[in-house]
Amino acid sequence: MSERSILKEDFLKRVKIIVGSRFTDDPRILKVYSRDFWPLLTLRESRGDELAMPLAVAWPKTVEEVTSLIKLCNEFKIPFTPYGGGSGVTGAAPCRDCLVIDVKAMNKIIELNEEDMYVAVESGIMIKKLEEYLNSKGYTIRHIPQSFPEAVVGGLIATLSTGEYSTKYGGIEDLLLDIEVVTADGGFIPLREKIVPRTSTGPNIKKLMLGSEGQLGVITKATLKIFQIPEYTSKNTFVFNSFEEALAAAREVMLLGLQPAVLRIYDKDEAALRFNEDRDLAIFIIEEWSKALLDAKESELRMVMKKRGALEIGEEYVDSWLKKRFDVISDVVKLVVPLGLWFDTIETAATWSILPKVYREFKREVKMIKGVNSVLAHASHFYSTGGCIYFTIVFEANEEVYWRVWEKAMDTLIKNGATISHHHGIGLLRKKWIERELGESLKYLKKIKRLFDPNNISNPGKFMEWESSEA
Amino acid sequence: MKLKTLSTVKITPKLLLNLIQLPFKKVEKPCIYCPGICISVCPTFINTGNLSLSPLGYSRYEDLGRNNCLKCWRCVSECPLSYPLPESYASEVKLTLEVLKKRETVLLSARNLDEKYSYGLSELLGTGLILINGLVERYDEGRPVNPSSLKRILRALKNYRKVYTISPESHHTLSVPLLIENLSGFSIRLNYNGPIHIPCLLLNREEKIIQALISIGVRPTKIIRDQCLKMEEPDGLSLCPRASMRNVKTIFDEILASLSY
């Protein structure tokens, strides 16, 4: 037996001592953990290709077990990766030969504080289960991404996620009040004894975990804002002459402070697929805790829409979206796969002044690629400064076309001043382009990674990994 | 595919050929294309946090599914495609029917599932009795029902004026009305005050069941819907005959007691 094999065997024995029966190196189970929901990995798996298998999976139940596991990994110089819902779309979680630290056995609700309006949870709790619990008490976290049925809180923080209601309630960074983490070197940063609404006590090191994608350690607990469930809701749809017109209307809506809970603008191509509608349209959900505020916002919204020449057509498409919004597979299984096609989604954000150009250029450039059959778009997640556009690209099912799409897409976005990712994150997928976006900042992120993870074992091979020449 | 959708797509010769063949193409194993929309309702996943002990694992490895999946069918109701994963682990089972006592109104009993109650209930309620074989294999071994045998059974059941069942399994497979939703027709009154456990296969009928039970005197203090009795003893009064195998009191014990009194 080789030295490496003996080392592995010793390591696994020690893992078993820490977590007991909550451990496996069964190849069938490892295969399930060799993937997340990155479409390229799904394409490869559907073709029978081998994916990057981890070494083993452990399900720690306490922060002490997590700490012991990470210290063990440091001792043996064996890499680890935190794993949540596995619903990420960039290949951030899968890690070859890593110990997978699956956080989902740590899923308790620690404290619901109704006066101070927060909830403290273990990081492995599913966002859906948390929302169900909060709803039963009259509250909501209103963080509802498309991965709502699968995602866990730790993963959402690690990927800097946003939810469909983020225009009103903010992204995960706005909801996060505090965090507990076991750092990659086996250290421990606990939750604050008492959270505060704001503090000016130097840079908040905990915020580095937002978007860290498992490269700085394992998030074990989080404290998040909650809201009362809004009592008053208004749903409506408006049809526009063009996607750009709808964007201009959205800008006016945001600058008026109307802040709808949901605002989604579909270009006619995507409206055709989602609603069997061949016009550019916008769906709105406004929700408030006061009837007077709702009425005022509805009235202002109608005025803006009327001024823009938009046609009001009612709730039907909003209800249709609400019903189908988590269904990511029907079209794939019924159309895309049987037609020999494949798909991916590319989300970006840009300021108002360049958003229309980003939309036009992206569609034009990507549609021209040989092998691409369709480019759909909708805009969602709005800010006073701009918004997010979410493109769905359908193309011939092969990797060559896949990477041609991504090369052109990333190049077009960067050239036009948009970001390479609004909320999906980097993972393995966007690693190639992160330096073009971050510039010098990436160098400092890598220094931080080195500080937290001197042995480079926390989800290695991802975007914060430094080269020895960069030391 | 709708025409409006088609208008958004660049049609190539290769795509056109595939479009023509589309009605004949079917994805056999859809679960690998899914992030796990259903996993939050899977009892084995919720209990462990282990993704392989969920439809994500069961769909990839038949033996994992055969040995670990509870075949509770909760995942199917969450699935946008209603893919019947719980009956994909083994070969077909043929259903057969035995008429044990012929009357216009019959109670349908499922072998190895509810005989403990159905024989006694049939006597006390004065109904006929029909025994179905093969259902337990569907829900314990994950075997799909042979379609011709299912058609035969459904045809045979049309010969009776009224058919009721006490097994969620019979209701699920054969769409036979539940006895617990029709107890008022037998002038049954119950005096139960406490939590009620809704079986996995009857979750979609929860509202109707509870209304029916309230109408015969039951006073539910809590509804328990997140427990699968194949995994744990349910709290509260169970509406599933199988619960008796775990020595858990069921509504059928209550009904038999009230009829005997």
C-alpha cells in the first residue's frame, strides 16, 4: 500500500472517531456529492462522464465536530469543502479528493427574537424549512431564490445570493446580522453575544464569508433579519412597447421609492416561453404592512405606467409565475434534452445608463454564436442605481459550444461595464474571468485566503487560491 | 411546443429533425436534471441531511432506493413532472382481486396492509368484502402496477354500488373513496379529542378528511403531517391501518370500539 493510501486510511479512521456513523466513503454517495447544479456538470453526468469525486462525506452535528474535522484536515493536509444544498450553479461546492463537510445535520433554529426581529439558526437549515417555521409564527425572511426548495442558509451566505423579493427586502448581505464560522485554519469566530443594528468598530471580518464559497472556512451559524408577513398585496402585469421602455419605467418606479417586492421584466422571447405571450411585459408584486401605503404605491405605479404608455393586463401572469417559479426541470426534460439541446443561465447587473446596451449587445453577440438556438432575457432585482438582467441561453448540447457561449458572454459583459455575476457567484465556471472584473482586489482577496488558510485546504482550486509566485 | 415559443428559437436542420421526432422522445430518468425540488419533503433526507438518501440518490442508484426509500410518494407530489420515482426500483406487480363477501356496498381490503381492521369493520358495518393482492408490493418494494391488471380491477369495481377503503394505498392506486370521509353515512359518531396524524398518501385530502371527521364528533387539537410512519411512530391518532404494526392507536380502533359498544 502506498504512503498516500496509508495516510488516507489513517485520516478516515480519525474522521470516524470524530463523527461516528455520520461518515461515508461509499462511492455511490460520493458520486452524488461530486456535483452541484452547474449545468455543465449535469451535462457531463447525463453523458456518463466521470465527475470529480470527493474523498469522503461527513455530517458533523456540532461546531466542535466541525472544528475537529478542520484541524484534522490541516494536520493531514487533506482538503475539505463545505457542502449545503448542492443547488449552486457554478461548480463551487464539488471538490476532488476533499472531505465534504455537509452542514445539513446542523439545522436547528437557535433563537427567534420577536422584539428585535431576528432569527438565529445553524447554517445547515434549509431556507424553505426556515421560512415555513417563520410563517407559522407570522414572520418571514422573504429570501426566496429559485433554489428555495433545495438551498441551505450557509450556502446562500457563501454564494452571496439574492431572492426573488430582493428589490424590497435586500440580498443575503442585507439580511445577515451575524455569523459564526470555523476558519480554514481551525480557528473559531463565534456569534456576538448580542447583535446590534449597526456598529463602527473597524472592518467586519465576518463579512468576508459572504461570497467566500467555502474557501475561508465553514459557516456554522447565522443570525438574520426577519419581517412580519405583509398583510396587503397587490399583483399586476403591464405590457410595454419594448424591453428598454420597461427598463425605463422600472427606473422611475425605483426612484419614486415604490420598491416593489417583485418586479420582473420579460423580453418578448422569454415571455413567449413563460406565458405564451409575444410582448415585452413586467409583472409586479407590491406588498406592505399598511393599506394606506399599498394604495398609495399602487396609485403611483399606475401613474408611471400610464405615462409610459404601458397596458395594464392584470394578475394572471403573476399567478402563473408564482405557481411555476421553482420548476427548473419541466422545460429541460420535455424540450431541451429531447431536442439534443442544452442550456445555461447568465445573470449580470449594470447601471441604468448602460443596462439597455448590455441587453442588446449580449443578445446580439451570443445569438450569433454557431450552435446557439435561443437567447431569452428577463430583468429582476432592481436598485436605485440599476438592475439585474438574467439571460437564458439554449444551444447545441456540447462543451465546445458551451464554452464559446461563456467566452463571448463574459467578454461582452465586461466590455460593456456590467458585472460577470449578479448572484450566482464564481465557482469553477467564472474563475477564468474574475481577475478582469476585480483587478487588484483579487490579489488582496488571495492574501486574505492565505491568512485564513495557510495550508490551502479549504475548497482549494477555486478563485481565491494563490499561486506560489503570488505569495 | 407552442408556436410562440418556436418563434424565439433559431431553427437549424438538425433541430428541425429533432422537433419532428419530439413526440417519440422521452427522458427516462429526469431526476438527474433536477437540483432536488422534492428533497425538502423526503423523510429520509430530512432525517439525515444526506443527499444520497433522497430522490437525488435513489434516482441514481436503484439499490439505494430499494433499500432506503420509504416509498411514501411525498416526492411525487412536489415534482413538477410527477415522476413516480417510488415505483421505479423493481419489476411490475400484477394486482388481483378476491371477492370474499358479495354485497352492493363493499369494503376493499389490501392484503398485508389492513386485514386486521377491514374484516371486523365489514362485519360490523354490514358491507361486502373484497381483498386486493399486490398493493403492498407497490409501496414496500417500489414496484409499478401492471397496467392491464389495474384496468381489470377498476372494471370489476364498477359492478358495486359503493366501494370504500381504509388503506391510503388502495385509495392512492385505485382512487377508491375513503371510509373515513364517509363515516357519517354509517351513522358513526366518535368521541376523540387530540392530535390527528395524516398519512403521507392522504396529504392532498387533508382538508376533506378533517372536515369529515369533525362532522362525526372528532375534535382535532393538532394536525401532524410531517411524520412518515414507515420511519417513526407518529404522534396522535393515525388514519393509517399500518400504524397498528407499530402499536400506534388508529382511528379504526376507535371506530371498531364505537361499533362494538
